[in-house]
Amino acid sequence: MPFSLRRLSLDEMDRVAVILRTAFDERLPWLAGLHTPEEDRNFFRGHVFAHCEVWGAVDGDIIGFVAFREGWIDHLYVLPEQQGKGAGDALLQVAKSSRTSLQLWTFRKNLVARAFYEKRGFVAVRETDGSDNEEHEPDILYRWQMIE
């Protein structure tokens, strides 16, 4: 594994916000610009860090992260140039190792994310038209349950 995993600190949330925006905008370019970099930083510092465990894949610098809380994965993003090297899978395992079940939302059009989660045991349990999310983008609720 060319990277290490560790829990991230509040001081690292600005870097996490950059990773989110870089990966999000590449995968979902029609939603780019929804938030300013300052809004992203404030969201991660004030909300995500306060409510989630945030772990990073680090290879000199943070290359990806997962933010999770009881029953939920709120965010899992890896820099585009680092995808396909195992960081996303390793970060997902951090979240799965401390829970017996997890849920997450992903956009219906994000076929790469959907395939990633489905390959790792997540099952689609609900689809929406997007009217209840900030982006107004159709999405899917996925659930994973530990097999005993």
C-alpha cells in the first residue's frame, strides 16, 4: 500500500475540502461551482469534523478521505489521479470495520461510485428524484450490512 491511513485533525479540513471539490467536480461536472471554496472549508470545519470521524489516505499529502458517523458514510472522495490504487477501498474498510451496517447516498448518474459501492457489498434500497437534496439531482440510498 503506497499510502498510510490515519484519523485527520481539524487543521486538515481545508485540504479535505479541496479533495472533495476536485473529485466532485471531475465526476459530476454539471454540478461544479455549487459552492465556493470558502463554503466548502467552512462546511468541513464546522459541520463534518464536528459530527463525523474523518480518516485520510496519506501519501506525503492527503490523497483521499472518508467521513462517517453512526450508521452513515457522509463522504468518501479520492483525488482523481489517485483513484484505482486502493485508497478508496482502504478508506471504506476503516468505516466498515467499526460498524455493523452503513448507509450512504450517491447520485444516480455517478456510475463509477455506484459500481464501487456495489462491488463492495452495498445494495440500493431507495431511489429519489432529487427533489429533497441540495443539488436537485436524482440519487440512490445504498445500505451495507455486515454478514455474521
